[in-house]
Amino acid sequence: MSSTPACSVIIPTYNRRDLLRLSLNALCDQDIGTDAFEVLVADDGSDDGTAEMVAEFRGRLAVRHLFQPDEGHRVAAARNLGIANATSDVSVLVDSGVLLHSGALRAHLRSHEQDQPAAVIGYVYCFNLDNEDATEMMDTLDFADVDATIARLRSEQRWLDLREEFYAREPGPLRNLPAPWGLYWTCNVSARTSQLRAVGGLDESITSWGSEDIDLGYRLHRDGAIFSLNRDAAAIHHPHPKEWSAESRQGLLRNRRYLAEKYDTPITRLLGVEPMISLFDINDIIRNENLPSCQDYLAAARR
């Protein structure tokens, strides 16, 4: 492996050894070659043999296992652990159980050559909010052949990225949106490592599911990152147990209210509204109500 890899792939995990194995297997097939990137598994305190499983990939991948004690849901801290240890200029953030197409890392890197600094959003097939299609997915998809599976899903227009409804109604470049950060979901995104560090990484005070990724996207946007969608940076989200419960919804609302208060601008206050405003609708509201950008609002407040 060269002294400086082209990108660092950062995968947070917690007791998801089997899903993580699938993600690592997919990385072994990247067409840029496994000597062109490093993998940082940021372990949030697993006790299911994750470390031993990761060790099996040494020799196939330039992989490091980074461990932090289990002190509750600390995915933001885990991702920051990966960002702090990354040695490349570009960090690609994915989740355990996300299986990248063989050309995904190449696609991420190509976007960073075109835009600097870039905040790249990859495309994720098969993500259900409540895992509602999991049984059918497991019966019909070949997760051992990621490229063929993605090609079939694309051809059949099936189990598309949840954000597809937004992309269909907003065909222009994401850079033109007033709030592209609402689409920056860390299951499959990338950014310059130096910029991730400069904006402070993820907010570690968010210790329940949801919104730590759009908060990161917001700060990248404020820092001048150019947002783009790269459909070739594609992946499959392997179904796994989860539940979009009333408790989950309340936790997400608490996190959104925290962000609304943290930044306290007309745009970010939309995050704290109840019932919750869809992230897909925020850009329309900003334009329809002619809300000032956060920079303009804060500059006017200082006068």
C-alpha cells in the first residue's frame, strides 16, 4: 500500500459483526484496488467478537480496528475516532451493513476531483425506515453479488434510495439548494478529511439515533462545501432489525430541537417544529417564505 491512501473508509459499528463482515467483503472488491484505500472500523464497545472478525481481513484490506468503551449510543464519537485516525485526504463514511458497489470509492474520489471542497452524497438502495420489506429483500436479492444486484434494482427501479422522491422533484445540482445538508446521511457520504476536522466532526452530545449526520452536513455547508449527488457511488443497505417506534420519533424530535436551539436561525428553527417537517420539504419552505441564509441572518443580527 502506498504511504498515503486515496481515501479512508470509516465504518462505525456496535455488535453487528455479521453485517460488518458483509461491508468489508464488498470493500475487498473495489475496482481501485485494496492498496488504494484504508478502512477504519470505529467500534463503539462491541463484545460480539467484532475485533477478531476484523482481524481476519488483515492481508485482504488495510484495516484498523479502533475501539472505544461501551458507554451508550456514541456513534458520533465513533465516527470522530475514525476521522481523527484517517491518513488520507478524503474520508468516506458508511454504516455497518452498507455494501458498496465495486466502483463506489472511485466515484466518490472522482467527485472530489471535480469539486473542492466537496460533500458527496452516495446512492443507497434497499433502505426501509421500518425494515418493512426485509423479508422480501432477503428472499429476492443476491447480497453476495453487489454489482449485479444494484444493476437489477436500477433496471427495475425497485427499492430506490429514500431520497429519490426529492431528487425527482429537484433535478438541478444540489449545490443550488438553500439546505442541501438535509440529505447528508452518513450511511454513504464523503468529505475532505481536513474539512471534517476543521468543522469539529460530529456533535458527540447527540447520543440517540438521528440528526448527528445532518448537523455535520449543516456545518460543512456553512464552511463552503459543495454538495453533490453521485449515483455511481452506489450501495445496498442490507436489511437488519430496527423499529421506527414512538420512542424513536420522540428521540429524533429532541435531537432536532437541540439543533434548532444550537444554531437559532430562521432556517434551523424549522428542525424544531412539531409535527416534524420532512427534510425533503425544508428547501421549499425556505424558498416560499424567502428565509435569509443563516450567514445573512447572523450577519444582520450582529449589526
